[in-house]
Amino acid sequence: MTGDDELLQIERVIERLTTRYPAASPVDVEHIVRTVHKRLAECRIRDFVPLLVEKAARRELADSTVPAAGDIVL
């Protein structure tokens, strides 16, 4: 995966998570994704970085008690 491909995938992660967590500010979602991505900057094998970023960001968003799209909120 080239650097450009990785950045494109990260942008797609931001779009997916913004859609999945509509109660979260898009700015907050982007900040979380970019922060997680920076943590993985030193990884030598880059193929799975977007997947790892998405999983970690999703976990962080879920931990912040932001309801995901499709969740039942009572």
C-alpha cells in the first residue's frame, strides 16, 4: 500500500465513522481517527494500518457513550 492509498483509506474511515456515529461531532471523529493514525506512524508494515485505525477509533467512540447509528436509545 502506498502512502496515498493509506491516506485515502483513512479518509474513508472518517466518512464511515461519521455516518456510524451521527451524535458525535464530525470534527471529533476526524480528530480521533487522525490521533490513532499518528500512533501507528512507526509501523513498518502498513497494509493493515487503516483497519487497525478504524477498530481503535470505533472502540474509542463506543467508550465515549456516543450511540451508533441503528443503536436503540431509551
